[in-house]
Amino acid sequence: MLLTPLQTFVMILAIALGSGLTRFTPFFLFPQKKDPPKLITYIGRSLPPAMMGLLVVFCLKGVSVTSAPHGIPELIAILVITAVHLWKGNVLLSIGSGTVVYMVLVQGVFS
Amino acid sequence: MDKKQEYKKALYAAFPHSIPVLTGFLVLGAAYGVLMQKGGYGTLWSVMMSALAFCGSMQFVAITLLTTVFDPIQAFLLSIMVNARHLFYGLAMLEKYKGMGKARAFLIYTLCDETFSIVSSITPPENVDKKHFYLSLSLLNYAYWVLGTFIGSVLGRFITFSTKGLDFVLTALFLVLFLEQMKKRENRISGIIGLVSAGLGLLLFGAENMVIPSMIFILIILLVGRKKLCC
């Protein structure tokens, strides 16, 4: 451990302050007592699907298409999840089956 | 019905939605605890970091910061950049987190990718108070992360079965909730904007720096296309 306990504590606070700031800023800028501008309401309503799309891509950002296994386990798992979800529409079942398929692929097939 | 029972009901209603997060956070939290242990930081420090900062990816980045020169300003700025996506989560939650009373500060403090995804994709059951439901969900997800960190830090050395690939559960969660949102016709354009913007961000700026450019792309497209996308 390179930092002293006090330094470590200050570092933790600095990081917590940074993340807290990103979380609280929108709520400070647009307090609940008065309605936010229409533009903000529009953006707020449009953001969830867009950010979900971003999160999916963000999770896959480390996948390399050019080197083995060429993102094949991810692709298969995504197809399984989508198929199971369109078929049964059960959130937990889709997540569970996709994760199991992915684990089998990376541990057994493409290891 | 008294308050305690109401909370219990909300907790029961929220728990099934949190199971994928339970799985993912125990695995990733444990991985974090193990890495911190390797960096020379014991249980107290890793649990304190998880409880106070509660920001998954930034905590992993911070392991490097904790083992080099003491520079809290750099840590603070980096934390803002890595966590910038929370700004958009906040904008999206302005309406849902209205009138939450004392719980509001905690809901905002613990707003993470996973909680945001679930809250924005599902409707709380009708017989459960909205506030209690959101609070239960946030509390559960927060507890999983702190607990996972603790387990990894204390028991990391004894975990022998391979959990490789188990963290894919969170990717699966985001994908399924994305699909859930795509069921609604009015959400589809916005979802595609998100995918395209993130794809562009990844191609142009690379895996390490993709998030903020992608957020800017989303914002620009939403603003430019406002008249066509909205009323």
C-alpha cells in the first residue's frame, strides 16, 4: 500500500464526490418544485431507450472481432437472448439462458 | 396496513427484478474486492470505497490511482468523466423521482446503470407504493455491490469454481431491458439513435473513450430531430 490511510481516505472522498456530482447535478439544475423546461422533459423522456442502447454497446466495447474468438460467443448469446425473449417474454428467463449459454461458450467451447 | 408491512410488500415486489443485478454485482463486486486486496488494500478500504463512491467502473479505474502518486484532484476529475453518463440518467429520472420525500436523496445517490435501466423499463405493480418500490430496488442493488465487495475481499482466495463469463449477466440485463423498451413503438427511434451513437463513439474514439462522445451524439441527434421525433 503506497498511500497513507489519510491519503487513501481523501482519494475515496474525491472519487465519491465526483460520482455524486454527476448524479445530483440534474436534480439541482431542475428542482422538483417547478416544472423543467419542455425541452428537458422531451430529452428526459427520449433518453432511456437511447441510453439502454448505449449501455449494450458499452458492455461489448472490449470484444475484438479481428482476434479469436472473434466475438462469436457474444453474438450467439445475444441471438439466444433475443430469441428467448421474443418467444417467452420473461426477463429472468432470457437473462439466465443467455448468461448460461455464454458461460458454456467461453469456458467450454472457445476456451 | 402499517408501514413495515408496506415496505415488506415492496421489497418482495422489487426482489425478482433485482436478481440479475444480484448475480452480476456479487461477481463483479467480488472481483473488485480481490483486485483491491492484490493492490494492498484490505476489506475496510474496499468496502468503504464501494459504500461511499458506489460507481463500479470508476472503482476499477481507481485501483491504479490508489497505487501511484497521491493526486485527489485527478481522481475527482476522472471520476466525473467516467461517471458522466449519470447526468443523463438524472435527466431521465426527473419525473419518476418526483415527490419521493426523504427517500429522494438516497435514490439519487445510488442511481447506477442497473437501477436506472430497471426503473426506466418497468412499471411498479399497482398494489405497491411507487416510492417504496423504487427505494427497495435501489437499496437491494446498493447492498449487493457492497456485499459483493466484502465477500471478494474476505473470501476471494477461496473461490475456486470458475465464474468466467458470469459477468455477462449484466450485458444480458441491459440487452433484455433494451428489448423491453423496443416493444413500445414510440421508443424505437430513440433506441436506434442510442445504438448508432454508441457505435459511432466506439469506432471514432475507441473503447476507452467512447462514452462521452456517444452521449454528445445522442444529445445532438435528439435536439436536431426534435420536431420530427416529438409532438
